[in-house]
Amino acid sequence: MNVYDNPVVPGFHPDPSVCRVGEDYYLVCSSFEYVPGVPIFHSRDLVHWRQIGNVLDRPSQLDLPADVPASGGVFAPTIRHHDGRFYMITTNVGAGGHFVVTAEDPEGPWSDPVWIDLPGVDPDLAWDEDGSCWCTTSGNQVARIDPATGKILEGPYPIWSGTGGKYPEAPHLYQVDGWWYLLMSEGGTERGHAVSIARGPSPRGPFEPGPVNPILTHRGTDRPIQSTGHADLVQAADGTWWMILLGARPRGYSPEYQVLGRETFLTPVRWEDGWPVVGPVEERHPAPAAWHPLPEEPYRDDFDAGALAPYWISPRSRPDGSWSLGDRPGWLTLRATGPTLDRPGHTFVGRRQQHHDCRVAARLDPGSGTAGLSVRMDEAHHYDLEVSEGRARVIARIGPLRQCVAERPVPPGPLTLTLDIRTRDVLPPSVIEPTAEATGVGARGPDTIDFSADGALLASLDGRYLSTEVATGFTGRVIGMYVTEGSADFDWFDYRSGDV
């Protein structure tokens, strides 16, 4: 029997939604202030996922002004397939509200948005036997809509809003064996997160709660996976049922810190007496019957392709003039659009950190510019390894404080910048008394981040200050290349997990 490891999509990939078409599965996640928006993945077994693009990959679909705050922008999407067409519905918070885009091919192109004037966030789409389309939003409330025009045809009606936990959200409607099931989350997307269920005779209700709610929560437990919720159900090709959901893997000393953001997990579902039953989400679990491993992704991007890989993201915008793969073939050229990473409007191209232990390196030719590598949560929480005017420096921005913590001269021309992110110096919770080791950098945090230039260590910083618990918000760490003055060229970018 094959066994899979959770999470199935690691790193900052929250609010997952999934649909099946034949033997193929498609999954989307929230992207918040980053563009391109709404990463989309493909799988043949629900375990091995490959990113095939981004649903919102052009400004006509996604316009995020500079004043969209960190953790604003594109909230939880839902993906569905109906009558030969794919639908993705989501919310651009602070910049337009709910909208639907469609495509015949999930790899795109996806249509421009059709806007829908409904309250709430976390919209869902479901179709009944008559072909009517129902949109459910947080709250919870449901309306009959025309997804082609965005017109509200009926409602919205208030429906079952859970057991009383805060923030009833992430509603999904399913028709199973003559019943309409309403799956939802409540309790907030932090440690109190939970999944609850109700059913009724139609999308309008009335809904009766399940006999045991919540059907899934890890609150109040010591399980390594926490904040379980925001779930979606899918029936596999072999008839078994599975739940895709978000969770977090906090690390470090109490209260523990999550640095990767909320990730995508998979757990089996069984039906008893007409209700879904879900066990705790385990780190390892017997896999679905289908098993289709994927080739290993290359560790290094040499920037030899004609376009950036779909995993590269930027905060709010990536203007055409800010980057190029053609100016210096085999290199990524970045041009400054803002003088600092501390405010929106800068040039940054990064990828999600997906492993607690990892090494990131890039070959940089700074020229006369100011450029480097940054580990980013938002404009007020980032660590930077920066090169300019013949010097390399490490800069820490933590809330209102900004400080250069280390500096050394470097020779002109290209050099290799390296970040080592490691958890091995973190003390277990059982170690209470201060010791020499406990007073070291990162001893009580989730990890330690080492910054090196051409093999010379400049600084080691405590990773807790780049965590959700410190920075707040809904995202996770993104590690990337940046320029804040002039232009600079990057020959390659290398990301390896701690197991490599």
C-alpha cells in the first residue's frame, strides 16, 4: 500500500478548493496580495500535484493597487467544472468584490472577470438538476445567480451558519444521494479552526446540523498539524471520498510560530448514516488507490526559458518594464520600481518557502545597482541580504524597526548569496531552564536563518519575527530576488529542501 506525506501542497497555499474531471483533479488556492493570482495545480491521484499555471495571470483579470494591504487582495477561490467548462469564483477584497472567470482548458486562458454583487467572502458555486447556479458566501447565505452575467436571480437567503463559532465561512454546497450538504468552517482560521456540516432538501434549506459537529478540528490538541479547516470535498474516480483542507505546522517554543503559512492537506472521508466522517489529519496516511508520482522538479531555475515559471510571484504587480529574460540571455534582469522593500511599489520576484529546513542561493551580478535576496512576510517584516557599492549587508525589518545587523566588503562582479534556514538549533518544549544553548540566536524560535555571501557567513537571525504570530495576516514566507536602485542580473536561483 502506498503512503503519502502531508501536506500535499506545502508552503503558503491556503484555502484550497478541488474538483475532479474524469480521472484528473484540479486544485486552486488563495494568493492574497501576490500576482499572478490563484495558482492552479493538476493531479491524477490527489497526492502528487504540479502547478500548471495561475488563473489570474494578466492585469485585466487582477488589478491590485498599491494601497491594497498585505493579506488583502484575492481571498479563497472555488473551482468547479460544469457542462464542459471550468469555473473559478473568488473575492478581490478591497478592489472589486466577487467575480467569476471561466475556461475550457484549466491551463488557460481564463476569461476576464464577471462581477457579482453579493456580501461576504469565500464564494462557492453549485448547480442543481434544473441547471440553476447557486452561489454561497460567508455568513452563510445563498443566492441563485447567472454566472455568465453576474446577475442575482434570487436571494440572497440566510442559511445555517454553524454551531456558534466565530467567522462562519468557506461554505461549499454538494448534492449527494438526494440531499444538499453544506460544508463550512468556523472558529477562525487560527488554532480554533474547525469544519462543520449540515444538510437540507434544497440549496435554500432548511438545513439540519450533523449529529456530531465539528466533524474535524485539531483545536486543544498537541498534534503537529494545527488550524485545520477551510475544507472542500471530492469523490475520487474509484468512489472513495476525500477532503482537501488547510492547516498549519507551527514550530518553536510556546506559543509556537508558523512561518510557512497555511498549507494544503489531504485526509480520507467515509460516510455513516448519511453523514461524512473525517478522522484527524495525519502526517502520513495510506494513499488513494490511484498512484501517479511526478518527476522531481529541478532545484535550480537558470532563467533559460522564454517566460517565468508559474511559481514566481510578486507583491501587487509586476510591470513589464521591471523584469526581463531577454536583455541578458540566461539571466533574469530586474529594474528598480521603488527605493525600498518597506513600502509597496518595489521590484521583487520570489517563490514560497515550502520546507522548514531549506537552502536558497542565487548568483547575482549587482552592477551599479542595489539588489539581493529577501525573506518576506510583508513590508514591515522581512530580512534582506543586500549588495551595493562593493559591500554586502544584512538588514532586518521588524515592525517599526529597521537595522543593518552585519556588513562586509565583497569583490566586484557576480557573487553567490545564500540563505540557510534550519530548525536543528531549536530547543524542544521540554527544555525549560535557560542554558548556554537556550540563549543562542533562534534557540526558542521556529528556526534560524543564516546569511552568507560567497561562502562567508554575515549573520544568523531568529526566524520567529518572520512568522504569522508576529507579522499577523494570512500569508507565509516568500523568498525572492529584488532590486531597489538601478538594475541587476540574476544568473540562477536555487531552492533545496533540507533533505537534499
